Amino acid sequence: MKKIGIVGGGQLGKMMILDAKRLDYYFVIVDPTEHCPAHGIADEHIVAGFEDVAAIKAMAEKVDVVTYEFEHISLEALQQLEAKGHKVYPSSETLSHIQNKLEQKKWLRDHGIPVPAFLEIPDREALSKAHEVFGYPMMLKTCTGGYDGKGNALIREAGDEEEAYQALGGGSLPLMVEECIPFEKEVSVLACRSTNGEVAVFPVAENVHKNSILDETTVPADILDSTAGEAWEVARACTKAVNAYGMLCVELFVTKDGHVLVNELAPRPHNSGHYTIEGCYTSQYENHIRAILGLPLGNTQLIRPSAMKNLIGDHSGPAELTGVEEAYHNPNVKLHIYGKETVSPGRKMGHITATGSTIEEALKEVRQAHACIRF
């Protein structure tokens, strides 16, 4: 029996385990939350923080391969595991190129991959001069730790710099500025590379965000064939540039002239790939497990047009779910509830997917079901 360790026990880890349990694999997770989403289906749960090197080492001793479900973890722990001969995918090398957004952009740029213009902000004085390079608006970002809009502050006009600077730690965190791209669409491509060398790429997904959090994904993306081809090409190039194994999500801006720029990389399954569970022959979660075990990858083709809508918290309190029966009056929708014990504004609590004869049909169905669900 193969044994797999996951740093993180959130919804992505849970969905990895759900797909892999068909092959009776054994899972050990490390997560600081006792009743995290993956707790109930993991074979072992080490309750410890994501920076707890000792706990991650203890997990690695129990398994054949180690992976992770998000990137804000101890790079040092992964390096130490590899030094002792443990298999870690994606590797510490891959994470080192991605974990810091400034270094990520530098690495991609140096490998000829199109990215927005950016600038390191070592201090407040550098920020005050950034408009000389980018004009307004421009985006201030923390180089580490940001997700779902956290770690971003838009500087719309002159005078907004101080508020943005203070909002992102007032210099306590490393910062960078990026040009604001007047994009037509936001899309993503999921690429997967097995340790046997095989690479598979999923269809281009179109994403709509609200308050910087992914709200809806539709597949296939409504873009030119030439743009889709370029997106696939860039995703393959990113996989090679960061030497990624397992899933790599490449988030992209589509510019007005139909070209793409890389926004961010995520070395793991991704929220915008939830649709693959019902929409593709092989989900991103199954292919991630196949890849890190060196197995042949599954078919990534889309079965039917697909839509996904996130269930996002809008208040704080216990997560008491209602509306399932009403949502299931539409037999085509699938509910995925993550099992988080509390709800809070902006927290991802679950998602809804549907497939249809058209994107519009699938999107209508997930929106109708979404209107029924409450936490």
C-alpha cells in the first residue's frame, strides 16, 4: 500500500484523498486545526503548524512521498526531508521559485515567460517613486504569504501610497509593486507533470473574482483559439522553468490584443480546477497523486462545458449548513462542502459545479443552487 503525506489538511488535501482512496492509498496529514476538512478521511493526522519542521519530519518517516496543498509552509522542512532522501513533490526547488512573489516574477522573466512589469519596494521612499515607473493605478503586494486578495493593496491615485503601505504591514513585510494590467479576462491553466516525465494540460478556464476571491469558473474559456494555444504554451514553459512535478496552476491575464501574461503560479491543485472532478475524464486531484507516484497521467479532456461557483462566507459564526434539499432540486448540480467548523467573511466553505450542453446552461444551474445554500 502506498503511503502519502500531505502538509495541510484543508479542502484541497481532502479532495486529493477522496480521489486517491479509490486505490486504497494511506494518508498522513500535518495541519494545526484538529478538525480540519481532511481530518475525517486521513488515516493519520499530526496536529501541528505548517512551519513545524519536527512534525513534518515525523510525517515523512511514515510515508513514501510527501506533497503539500498550499505554498505557505516551511521551505526549510522540505529541504531537510530531501537531504535525508525523502521524496518531496513539488520539490523544495520548485517552492523556492514560487513562494516569494518577487522572486517568482524574476525567475519567470529571466526564463522568457511574459509577466507584468514589477519593481521591488525595499522602503517607503521607493514606494513614493514607483509612480514614476508605473503611473496610476498600480498594485502593491506583499512578496510572501498573500492569497485570496490578502496581501494586495491597490494604489488608485497619488496620495494613496501611505494607506496601502500601512495596510500591508508598514514595511514589516517584503513588498513589490506591479503595473495594473487592463486585462480583458482572467484565465488559468492547470498543467501536470509526472515524475515519469509525462506532461498533461487541462482546458483553459475563465475566472471571475469578487473582492479578489474567485467567485465563478467556466470552461472552456471564451477566448480565441490562438490565445488558448498561447496559454497552454506558457503553462508548459512555466512547468519547465520551475521544474514542477504534480499540479501547477498558472493564473493568467488575457490582454486586449489576445496575448497572455502570467499573474501567479500555484504549485498544487487549485480552486479554479474544482470543475475537473465532474467536468473532465480525470480530475486535477487524481492526476496530482498519479504524478507524484510516477504513474501515467489520466485524460484531461473536458467531457462537457462546466461551471463552478464558490460558497464563500459572508458572516462569522458556527458553520450550520442549510438549503441542500432545495439546491438538489436541480439534479445536475454537485455540492462540495468542505467541513469547516466555523464560517467567516471571505472564507471558502464549499463549491458547486454543474456540466451542461453549454456554459450558459451550466452557469445558470450553479447560480440557482448557490442561491439556496446558507451557512
